[in-house]
Amino acid sequence: MKFAHIADVHLGREQFNQPFRYEDYLRAFREAIEKSVRANVDFILIAGDLFHVSRPSPRTIRDAVEVLELPRRKGIPVFAIEGNHDKTIRETSVFDLLEHLGLIYTVGLKREPRRGEFQESRKLSENRYLVWGKVGDLEIHGLRHHTRWQLIRGDVNVLRALFKGKRGILMLHQAIDYLAKDTPYQDAFDLRLSELPDGFSYYALGHIHVRRIAEPSQTGLSGPLAYPGSPERTEIREASHIIRYSTRDKKPKVIENREAKGFYIVEDFVPEFVEVETRPFYSIRVEGNSKAELRSKVAEVANLIPKNAIAVITLEGTVKGGIALAEFNDLLRNSGIRYYTFRSRVVGEAVLSQERLSEEELFTEWERELLMHLRVEPKEFSEGLSEFVSWLMERYEKGIPAKAMVPKKAPERKAEPEEKGPQKAKAPEKPPKEKKPGKKEKTPKKKPVPKPKNPPSLDAWLRRGKP
């Protein structure tokens, strides 16, 4: 059995508001599909974020249809799940259009049953079915992107409940803590490694945009966890080249990032990386103590950047009066570089700190847990609001540790010495008012405190239609 594993394509994205980046993302996806077809794979997996937005433009849909026609003509099924960029709060999405055209097969929770050559389903509750793909005897399970509080509901692990006893492949678009280190999801992961359901031969993952693999010997699971990364470079941390030019350097240091972009061809559940050609992307940091020094170094660095590249140049240092980025644009205006932009971390005067506070000193354990749940995009938060409230009420039912609710004490100040000299006499305290005889004191009635409702069960969650 041989298949392709692709993720985080982000079709339709015009990065930096540059139309040529649209073509870059499309070209990378087309190359990944063409190489998969030439490798004679049995099927293709797209583990979320095929599109950059949930409502792609007509042009983007047209281009996706043209590329996905390539495997369809060869009889190669494509199985897909929606990522956080693809999904909508509605019952239908652009994935339904592609499925209607016979270009993809989506897996996960659905309103209608599916049955055919490449799909099966099982009824979970009223109007809710678990749909999976099939190729021969192999089952392909999956679930679209969810927030953490949608997946872990108190003592209920939704993934384990849904996929209990299932085998084959599990496709998810989530950040797993074990593999999300050194990424923006390091402290905002969706799942812990220990929360994944066991029993699958391969875990096809997407979301973190960088390539990572964890073998069963590392995780204790039955199959490898694999992130192929995005086929195109999506941000500065994925730069192909890094240039650093500090005040201590006599010349700039050029470091080539050897991590290429691409996807996996997986044979017998062993992934092999396949590279996709991408545009050079340069991450540059220039440090100086004056405007003249910064300008001189930027001009020197410009000679190291190829014409077809993207360059993000960050200026650093302490310059009296600061700088204006517009003063540096003229240095690269006639360089021929495809796209460049400047960012500033220059300060007008040095700010020295005597100590560095850790995260544990700034926040309690309860605050850190709450912040992790809230660290999502506004759209995702509104979609999972009821689940978040249920989680919050459950935490209150269990009881938040008293020490978590006590604000941190401000550092104690030493008492100032008393000033010598005559002291003012204290004003005499007013005597308490005497109560008039015959009148009884009214005691305020205590309002009954409403008991929090129990968090909804898994069946109620499924019936509510929030997959």
C-alpha cells in the first residue's frame, strides 16, 4: 500500500499582498499532486487547510478543480479533512462542492450517511454519522480541526470515544504538544500526546507547517506521527536562507536552512519526504548603533539576495532618536529583488532590566490553563463558545484551587522612617448612632445561588451539530 500525505496547502493566499505569491502556492500544490500521480500512489491524503480561507474566490476554486482532476483521471481517490482555515460554522463548505464533483472524499462527522466504493459510515445518533474512507481493506478515519475544549470535555476524550476500536489511518489537523515544540503552537497545542487514540498504523497530521516525524518507539503509539509541513513557505520561521549581521561581525553570516518544503510518499506506513521547489525566502537581521551603520550594512547584504527571492529585513540596535523605515527603501529600490520588506526593532535608548520573570512567576497554574484555551482566533472562539463555557463550569464544579484565585502579592516595601517633630492629634472618633427603640433590624434576604448545569454529554454534543 502506497499513498501521498499532503497538508497546509493554503491555496488562494497572496502573501504580503503580492499577486505572484498566489501562483507560488498553486504551483507547489500542483507539483505535489503531479509527483504523487507519477509515483502511482493508491490514494492521496490532504490533512487540512487546502484553502487559505473558508470562502475561496472563484479563481481559487477553479484552480483547485483543475489540479484535483489529475488524480481523478487516473482513478486515484483523494481523502480530505477541513483545517481551521477551511471550516465554516455552516453545514456545508467548499469541500462539499469538490466532493459533489467527485474530486475528493471527506471523512469525519456528517449529517448524511455515505456509502460507496471509497466511503463507509456508521450512525452515531439522530442525524449524525461517522464517515470514513476505504481502499481495499484499509480504513481512513479523520476529523476536521477542533479546539481543545471541543476534543477534551472533562473526563470525556472525544477522539477516543469516536475512534474506539478503529484501525488503519487517522487524519487530524491539530497541534500535538510532543511535536509542536519550537513552533507558535508550543504553548497553544490542541492535544497532548497521551490523549491520542491508539491502534492506528499511521497518523496523518497537519497544522504546524513544519516537517516532523515521531516513531512508535518514541511515542508508545502503534504507528508513526507525521507532519509533512506546508508545500510552500508560509512565514519567516520557514525561511530558506538566514542572514545575520551583528555589530560584532566584520561581514554578514549566511546560513542555509536545509529543511526543504514538500510532502510524504508513504509505503507500508513508512513516510519518505519528497521535496517541492519553492521560491527563495530570506530572513535577515541587521544590527547597528547608528543610522549610517544600518544603511551601510543593508547595502552590503543586498548583494547576497538573489533577484527572484523574498526578503524580510529586520533592523535592530540602539539609535538615538530612532529610525524611519522609509529611509531604507531607497537602498533596495533598484536591486531587482522580487519582494522585500523592512521591520524595525530599533530603540531610541537602552532599556536595562535587572531581572527576568518566568511564566510561572507571572501567572498561576489556573491562569496559564485559561490563557491556553483562549489563545485561538476570534472565529474559532465563537464556534466553540458553548464548549468553552461547559469546560469553565466544569472547572468551577471541581473547584479551582484557592491559591490559584489569590492575586500575587506585590513586593513588600520597607516602612519609611517617621519624621521628627510635633505630631497632629488624631480627631476623636464619632460615637455610633443609637438604635431607636421599637424598630427591628431588617436582615437582607440571601438570593439562592443557581447551581451550574452539568456539561453536555457526548451524545448531546453530537446531536447539537457541532463537529
